[in-house]
Amino acid sequence: MGDDAGNGEYIIEMNDDATLKDLLYVIKQGGNGNDWPIPYTGANSFWVIQSNIGNLARVYTDSDGEWHIDDYCCDELTPLNKLGITWTFGDRE
């Protein structure tokens, strides 16, 4: 318990050629300065990755506990430097 006691803010640095798919992977799995990935809250859990430009994608687990990402805001291979994202957060759906 207490995993939500901090402010949950992380600075994520991405390579210049990073894509939306790369960012969502880091948000989902951790890494690149993100020490707290989206928590697994059991099968059939749903998260929406929101940002200053709107919803980026939906992240969810299926009945087997496997992660999936869909409902991308744009092509998943869109370079981040073209999107203007300055902040993101995961919101339970």
C-alpha cells in the first residue's frame, strides 16, 4: 500500500525520432525516467492515456491479463515532435 502516496509525476525523455507508439510503450511498461508504469489491476482493466492534445490511446488488459493498446489519436508511428505533447497521464476508464 502507499504506491499512490507520491505525486506520481515523472519526467520522460524520449529520443528525437520517438513515435507515439514508443511513448505509449514507455508509459505502459516504464523506462526513460518513468519509474511507475500503468499498474496491472487485474484482467479487463481499462486506462485512457490523456495529454495536453487530447486522448492519445486506450490501454487495457484482456481476460488473460495481456496488455493491448488501441483507439490511437493518430497513426502510432507519428513522430512525437510533430504532435506537441507536453504532458500525459493515465486515467482509469
